[in-house]
Amino acid sequence: MIRNDALDRLPVRHAVPELLNALDERGTAVLYAPPGTGKTTLVPLALAGLIGDGPRRRVLVAEPRRMAVRAAARRMAWLLGQEVGEAVGFSVRGERRAGPATRVEVVTTGVLLQRLQRDQELTGVDVVLLDECHERHLDADTAMAFLVDVRATLRPELKLIAASATSDAEAWAELLTVLDGSGPAPVVRATGEGHGCRVHFAPPPAGIRPAHGTWVDPALLRHVAATVRLAMERHEGDVLCFLPGTGEIARTAGMLDGVDAEVLQLHGRAPAAVQDAVLRGTEPGGRRRVVLATAVAESSLTVPGVRIVVDSGLAREPRMDHARGLGSLATVPVSIAGATQRLGRAGREAFGTVYRCWAEADDGRRARFPSPEIKIADLASFALRTACWGDPSAAGLALLDAPPAGAMAAARSVLTAIGAVGEDGRATERGVRMSRLGVHPRLARALLDGAPAVGARRAAEVVALLGEEPPREYGDDLAAAWRAARRGGDGYGARWKTEARRLERSIAEAGTAPRGPGAGGVAGAPGAGDDAAAGLVTALAFPERVARARPGGGFLMVSGTGASLAEGSALRSAPWLAVAVADRTAQNATARVRLAAVVDEDVARAAAGHLLTAGEEVRWEDGDVVARSVARLGAVELAVRPLREDADAGLVREALLDGLRREGLGLLRWSRESEELRRRLGFLHRVLGEPWPDVSDGVLLDRAEEWLEPELSRARRRTDLGRIDAGQALQRLLPWATGEAARLDELAPERIEVPSGSRIRVDYGGEQPVLAVKLQEMFGLAETPRVAGTPVLVHLLSPAGRPAAVTTDLASFWREGYRSVRAELRGRYPRHPWPEDPGTAEPTRHTSARLRRER
């Protein structure tokens, strides 16, 4: 019997007629309905004609989480007075409760994508409602893009609704019709906010350190726990407390020890019995409950009895290090949209109260919406799906945000390496089979290539472990975790067994697929031990994470990333590991291994065969050329043999050039004459420009191959560079072709003859050429010497060789400056001539006495 009284209390019912009219007229619409108004439960029933007078339709409702799928199906069935599986059913990975009479089927977005990949037209489905679009999960964005494409090209009669409590409705309205050009889809807005709630801000004490990676300051968790206690003292009803992850949930539960309530932990990995108990509510007369939950309880769920929400203000988002192939989670401030969804959990059944564990002033600084996963996550699954859809670049798909080019390139690299796509990016036959297995492409590769080596059942069991990381208490040894999961006795073990059975069936359904790259030589047999099987399958899934032990401790992955294990790990003595789970924060140079299996070198070579190389490696290292013959698996050196004189000459030459770039031109032999030539050329380039060459360090290094040949080709090591006469080599840069080279001594002479007959060296090291000469040797010279048309800077020296005057205008000096210099120095140096008229005096480099003798 339909529970009309409950349906009549849902505010969204007033928007249903407008929504049905919009679908009749346009075939698509955006439904905006605040939390608690009933969009997830009442609207699908109305669309299917199960309530009201509308036509009977088959409706598919897509939710982002399995828990929300089950809860929504259960709630709708209850409203109809039926059991799940009759008019309302659900499907999640590995479980389906639906039959021929089912009119509304609730599915995860992942299940919806699988169906679209098998049947693009969604035969038999009349309406698809994509719920909680604002969360911007990658599967949901992809499903939306495919459905918009289907409506535009295959089934214009398929009706499509984007529904959310907090979304940017106008953006979705544009997206729904972007491919058919019919203009924005209608936006239907439901009014009402359930029963409403009051918001209190409860900022934490000063000194709370910001979260980073998955670390959260324990002081914040203590504040959250204290806020829960305070809320329970002030208000009636159960408490729903939002925390970023399972670790924070467990720690906060410990801090609530002794509270007068049942403390429950709700997250995606919680046992089904716990999830069901939370969603059933408290029995009459039962104890109050405190439900500590992750984001799984943000949307599409009603937790009965909840009147209080305590929001820690934190959320978890995925991050992907595409260069290293490592994924991780980041703790971030919850978005405004997420906080609104959390708030809505408090007023579902009665007026509620919300405590936000942050300052009111911080409210407006939060992001409006969560970060779209397409911007921050691993795109390998997305790239394979778009390749199978026929649009490898995703350029023709209706997406709110385009996938980042770098992330797509990294994804295509992975897919090409495992044989899922060809060089053109299009899906291979093997790739299509992988896409239908319902797991990440890496795990699909491990399943298909591992099954012939270790048996279908064991391959499926290991992949099930890799698909959902085991609880931390299982340890970091994957083989030991496998044995723990087999023993069962907890929620994880039950889910693992279900998924393993599904994957085993999937292998049979996929049929015989071509072996993937690097899989042809995989050693093993169905009779191999579990430890070997675990290692082999893990290595096939994550070949870039195969790691060899380093002599000084730790491991080096073939990707080039260092890795370490926790103290006390039994895996620390392993020579090789296949790393299943690892994360690396921005603060750490190495990754922390969370889960791995022991392998040997043969398995490592087979699994990561596409990274196996052998050849000569010649490089500049520790100040000299190092030449070796190296067999390498990615960044891991397998075998090394030093090379002597038989190293490739071209590689040696490149290493020497690298050495010059690193250490500079000082590696060459620079005599005084060489340095003077360089300074002369530098002067001419500065004053005259072309064709005189630029001889600055940067330019000489860039042109090293031009002016250091053939000596460079004959060199083999650092000492050979030290034998190259740099000055002789520089001669090759002179402008010989134009004939200007012959004017070098004319334009920039090494020496200038002065009136005394001496040939004085010119210093070209500064901005202006310098001629340092004893004052007496310049008597009688009125015009300053010039080089390349530039007057030299004359340093007139005392008899002791110290500058007595500096000038570029000798005539002016003789007229105005000489008199004071003469007065100062003639008493100090009486043996040297100090004539009153230097313009007519005889220049000399000798004393007055010698000058008289020579006369």
C-alpha cells in the first residue's frame, strides 16, 4: 500500500508537474531541489508512473555511491509498501535485485557506464536521472557526457535529468543540449528545505595545524569530539558527525569513549550489517546514537533519528602524481556545496541543529564546489572508456571541464603499454574486453594476463584485493592479507569474496584475449604458491611499481621513485617487491609502501618487459666521463659492465659537452695568450659587433662543437679536455670568410708602441681597453692612442709602477693635471725626469742619470 502521507510531506512533489511538462516538451531538464525535499525518492516514482497519473516508464536512477543506491531503493520500496526487487530494484557491482516488474532501478554511475559500454542505446530504458551531479565524480561526468551523446545521435526520445541539491543549474542546462543545439534545457526548481535547521559555528582553538596529505591535527579531532558532547547536552536526537576518512573516524570514536550513546562508524568499507543498522534507525526506547561518517552520508541518504549534524569541515579528494604513477588522497576544506549537503542531513525528519567546526568568517573563503575529479584524478579508466566510445581525445563529449592534456597523455601511455589502445589512441579488441571487466585498466590487464599463469580464481582473488585496499590491520604483505581475507569474519572479507567471484565470472565472459605487452613470458603456473601468485598478479597490474632493494636500505621502483617500508615490516628483507599501494606526499622524496608482494627478478622482467633496455650509457659523473654497458629495468640497473676505450665516440662527445656545460670552460687549457685573445675578441664584438664573435661563456658553450673540433672528437675523458689549447681553438671563430680576421692585430693589437719605443701590452679585460705605462715614457704624446676607434684608458704610472693619473685625454692631462702630479712625485722620485714642459720633453723609460749618459 502506497504511503501517501509520507509522500505528501516531501516538498519536491510541487515541482513534479513542471518537471513532467519539461520532459514532455524538451526531453531533458535540470532538477534543482534542496536537501531533504525528496528528489531522490519521490521524483523517480512519479517519472515511472508508480504514483500519480503519469504514463508507465522504465526509469534508471544513477547515484555516486553503493550505500546511497541501496538506501534510495529501500526508501522508494517502503513508500510503495513493497520489498526491494519488485517495482523498485537496484544494481551495484556484484549484486542486483531487480526483476521483470521493476520500473525504477537505482544503480551506481559505474554500473550505468558498464551498461552504456555494452548497449549505447540503453534499450528498454525511458528515463535516466543522474543524481547529485554537483559532486563531480568522474564516473558521473562521463555518464552524463555519453548520455548527452546518445540523445543527440541515437535516441532523441530518451529522457535525461540532471538532479542536484546544490549544483550550478545553468551550467548543467547548457551542457544537456550542447550537442543538439536546441538551447538550454529547462531548469525546474523545487522549493522548501525539509524541516529546516539552525547553524552554530564552533571554531577550534588557536594553534590547529592545517591538514596535509591524510594527516589531520589530533587537536582538531579532540575539538570535534568535544563539540559532539556539547551538542548532545544541548539538544535531543541522534548525532551525525562528518569526518574526512576512516582513520579520523576511528580516532574520534576513541575520544568519545564513555559517552551515553551508541557510537557507530559509517563509511564505504563498513560491514553491510553496520550500514543497514545505521539506516534502519533506533528501535523505540533504544539508546541515542552518534554516527561518525565520511562523505558517503552527505547525499541521497536519510539517517533516521538524526537531529544534530557536527561537521569537521574537512573532506578527502584524490590526487594523482602522473609522472610517478602514484595516487594519493588530500585532506581539504569541504566545499560550500558539500557543507550544504551535510547541513541538509539534520532537517530530514524534524527541525535540526548543525555545528560547523570552523569560524563563520571562513565560510565565504571555501570553494563553491568540490574539485572536479576529471581535473585531479587518474584518467586511465576515463581514457579507455572514451576510446571504446569512439572519441579517444574526448574532444567531442559534453563535459563541464575538459580533461587536462598531461593527465590524458599519461593515461594513454598506460593504456598503450598494456595493449588497451593502439598508437592512434583507439581501443583494441583487448581494450574493449578490459573495459567490460568493471575494474581499472591496470587491474584488467593483471586479470587477463595473470589468469593463464596462476589460474582464473587466484588471479580474480588477488585483483579483488587490489581493487579495494584491505584494512590496515591486515598488514602490508599482500599475500598475508590474501590469507586473512580468505579466513573472512569481517565486512571486508565478505565484500572481497563477492568481488572475487564476480571477477572470476568476468574472465570467462571476456573469453580468450590477446596477451598484453610484456605478458608473453610471464612465468608461473596454476600450481604455483600463493605468495608467487600474489606477486605476479600485482606486478602485472603495476609494472612501474616493481621495486628492487637498495644496498643502503629502502627500495627503488622502476619508475625512478624511491620507496620505504614501515619499521618492523617483514617485507624489508625482500630483494624485489611488487608495490600495490603507495603514497608520496609533497614533503617526502620517497613513497611509503602500504601494501606489496614479494617477487623475483624473473617476474619483474616479465611484468615490466616494456621498460627493459640494454645498451651503452655514457655520461658526465663526479667530474669525469663514466662509460658503462647497462641492462636496465626502467630506473633499476640489473647488470653493469665498465667500458674502456670502446665506448661509443658520439656518446663520449655528448658527455664531454655536458661536462663543459656543468663545470664551465675552465676544463680547457687557458694560457695567458689564450685569455688575452678571448678578451680582445670580446672587446671587438662589444665595440664593432658582427662579424666579430661573441665569446661569452654561454655562447662559447652553445657553440662548443663548432670551435672545439677536432680536438673534442679525439677526447675521451676530463684530462683530454685539459690538453685542448683554448686560444688555438678560438682562432676558428675568427671571421676568416670575410677577411676581417686579418685585421685582428690592427683593430685590437696585443701591444701598443709608446713614444719611448716600448711596446706596452693592452688590457682588454674591462669595459674600456687599458694601457698602463710609466708617465715618463709618454712625454711628447698629445693624442691618446686608440684601438678600433676607441680611446684607451691610459694609466700613467709612477716610477714605482703605481697609477699616478688615469685619463683618456692626454692633451688635457699635460695641460691641467701634470703640474700637480709633478709637484707630488718629483721629491719622492728625484732620479727620474720631471720636466716643466712634458710636451717637448724626451720620452724615456730610464732615470735622469742614465738619460744623460746615453746622450
